[in-house]
Amino acid sequence: MHPLDKIKTEKDLQAYQGEGFLATTFSQAIGIARSNSMWPLPFATSCCGIEFMSTMGPNYDLARFGSERLSFSPRQADLLMVMGTIAKKMAPILRQVYEQMAEPKWVIAVGACASSGGIFDTYSVLQGIDRVIPVDVYVPGCPPRPEQIIDGIMKIQDLIKSESLRRRDTPEYQSLLESYNLD
């Protein structure tokens, strides 16, 4: 094979590869770097948080996906992981945490409660965090197993790798953010 033949490396990475070099687009290189160096902020309130703790432990080791450094400061995080039941009184705080995160930022709703309110169809429970902030990946389960949380992380990595650097400037994305009334 000729060194400049177009081949696929990793997942969907278009690159020219030869002995001792790899040439690709700037957007794809940034996507790979971002997807393998996420700084998650866990926003855990219930049993899903306990499952997340086991996901960070040695048996499942989320660190191998580039998420070793948990950030408990929104200004230093780029992945918000909302896990558990979110009361309506907590919704403004969750929104504030999301707004304090720097761009680019992604959100995972972990568990049935964060995704849809779960079994708590009451006046005090938010029926899905997507009513206050945009969600990129939903992880099902009540509570989800660590394998499901890892699958959600892998899905968000795929999204980050394939995301255009300019996606957040598109009219579709801007209209989505306007529908959430974010500043």
C-alpha cells in the first residue's frame, strides 16, 4: 500500500498515514484530544451516584476512558453527569452549574430519574433534566449498572470525536439553546 493512500484509523478518522507520520484535519485531531481528556463533574443525588462510585473504582476503572480527574468546580469541567432524582427546587441550581461551565460542554443524564423523573411522578420532582438544560446522552436504568454508565461515556466520546468545531455556532444549535432560555 502506498503511504499516502487514504485509510481509516480509530473510529471514523480520515487520515493519511505512512511510516512515521499521520496527517489529518485539525478538527479531527481536536475531537480526539477532547474525547480522551474529559473532566466530568458528577452531580449525584441518589442511588445512581452510588453506581457511579463503583464505576470509578478499580473493577470498572472509568480512568481508562480519559475521565480520571473528576472536577467539582463547574469552571474546570466540560462534562456534566447528572445522576439521580432532581427536585424542582434544585433545577435552578443545576441550570446555574451548567451555565458556569465553559464551552464546549456536554451533558449526560444518568438513570431514569434524571432522564424522565423515574417512578416519582409527583409535584416536587423534575420530570427530566432536559426541561432545564440540553442533554447529549441518556443512560437508562434504575439505577444503571456501571457497564451502562461506561457505555454512556463511550457514546459521549463518539459524539465529541465526530463533532464539528463549529457545531455550536450553527443556527440549529443556537435555536436549541434559545428554547432553554439560557443566557
